[in-house]
Amino acid sequence: MADFDDEAIGAPERRQTRPIRRRNALLATAIAVVIVTVTIWLAFALTGSESDSGDRPEPPHETNSDSMVLPGRKYSDEDLGFEKVFQELIVPSHARFKSTSDRLEDRAERERYFLQEAVGHERERMYFEHNLASVYWSAYDELPAELGSGGILDQAFETAMNECAGARGWPGLTPDINTKADVDQAVEEFGMTHERFRELRHECAKEAASYPTLDPAVRDELFDRLREHYRRAVHDYLREFPEAEVPLVEHPGAPRPLEERLIDTCLKEPDPVQCAQEYRVELSAE
């Protein structure tokens, strides 16, 4: 999954040549356009305009199986890898990375690869998954209280983190913290090194990500609701932008919306062939 954040875009340390900067700028702009489009669209789709009376009817949302191709769509949720993206995006950051620098380095490397090396279906899929991540980020603010920030899942995660730390010999330590000030304070208070704190936080986050303190039935019901909330947001987005679909598995004729945009850009350039080489696309022989 590609989720290139603002801190990573345009931040490679080594000096780049002008063509690389030029093509990176175009790809980064393409990403930014999608983020802005998705954010503005979701602001209206999820909350309505200021002139809404509050009685705006809910659009129809299909709850059929993942394998069904819904009206106006080319692919099913299963074809698009909805569950794969969902499972990746709900993993807490501390469970994936030991430190903030690890997380930023990972994002920077994936962004570099996307901008400078990825081609064909792989690049299209990275682009599509980044678009879906933007939909998720916007839809997060519309989650019910028990599913959102500080809700049941967040509380259960923090409880599991604290219990894990206690079981490893650090009772009273709250490892689910992020700011440098909080980490420095915890390290000083408990007499541990920063490296040990980061290791403990990472180990406990991987355990807490299964939400062991929740009754399994309650946990599964909450995640089903979470999944359907994001599915609804993705369905709304794809209903509005069906051309954005890129299947998980490549096949002959699979859509390449980003490549089409790059080709269209190159055809308007003074030297289309050179442009196509820089952006790693092929122009038709016509």
C-alpha cells in the first residue's frame, strides 16, 4: 500500500537531476490532486452542504457479498482488494514500526520507489491504494464515537498496551505515547533507555492490535461495523469516480488511469517521446 505523506514528498536527501525532479513533481501533483478531490468530495458526500436541511436521504448502500459487482462498477470489492487495504490501514502505527523515524523512512522509500521506479500495473495499484487511504482518512472523522478516537477500540488498545508493559516488568508504564516530551518523561521516570522503550512499545502494540481485553464477539462486531463504515465510504467514492478502479490482480485490459493521465500530459509536450521516457509510459504508434 502506498500512503505517501506530506513530510515524505519531495524530501529525498541526495541531489536529483532535473528530469527526475520534473517527473517526480508531476506524479506528486497527481497524488495531491486526488487527495484534494477526495477530501472536498467527502466533505459534501458525508456531511452535506450548508444548505442541507438535515433531512437529506441516505443514498442506497449495497451490502451484498464482496464478490458481487455493483451497478456502475467494473470490479467487485474482492477484485479491488478491499479487505487487504482494510487490514493494512487498521494496523496501529506502533505495531508496524518501532519508531517514528522507521515509519518515515519506510514511507519515504515507498514514495521514492513510486516516483522513480514503479511502472505499469504495480504503479497503478500503488496509486489506487493511496487514493483509498485518502478516502479512509477523510471517513475517519465520521466514525461513531465508540469506533473513533477515544472510543471502545482505542480504550481497549491502550488497556492491552498497559497490561503488556506490566507483564514485562514495567507496571504503571503507559507505552502508547507519541510525543518526544512524553517519551522523555517516561524514560526518565522508569529508568529505561529510549531504545528499550521503543522496543517495548512495538512489542506490546503488536499484541494489543488483536484487542485481547475485549470479548471476541464484541471485538468482531466492532470491527464489522468499522469495516462497513469504510466500505460505505469507498462505495460512495467509486460511485462518483468509477474510472479510479484498479484491480488487485493484473489482467489484459486492466485500467491504468494514472498512466492515461501521464500519456495525455506527454502528448501536449514539445517532445512527447522524451516525456514518455521520463515518466515510464509508452505512447501509441498512432
